[in-house]
Amino acid sequence: MKEVSKQIMANPKIEICAFDGSRWLRLTARALEDDRYEARKHMLDAYPSLQKMYRPDDGNTQVFALEDCTGVFSSFTEEPRTVRF
């Protein structure tokens, strides 16, 4: 139902960026929907606070698997390090 879900379904190329105060991580990947009930249940079991709003079979809970991942770790003081998985 969310716009981000519609965008990912239309174009599965995603990028996630994070910063820990001194280093950045930029992760690029393809996000593929894992539409199994078991995957949705497992995700909700791992995040019990979401169970008040979502259920595995509500038609609004979605899980993605990431493929073709590349992570680049960067900082102002070190050379970038690239990891592919």
C-alpha cells in the first residue's frame, strides 16, 4: 500500500545509506519480494512491536530479499572499501 513498495516493485534497484558518525555505508542491490507467508511471519516475530499493526496474512506486510549487493564503506580518513555479496 505504501508508495515506497510501489516504487520498489516497479524498479527493484535500491540504495541504502547509513552513517555511524565517522564512516558511511552505501549499499546497492536488487530488492525482490519474498511473498512467502513464512518470510512475513519470521519478520514479524523478529519485530514484535509491529504485530500491533501488521499480520503475515493482512495483504499489507511485505518482505524483500536483496540480491546482487555491493557495499561501499567510506570515510574522510581511509580509502573506500567495497564488498560484494
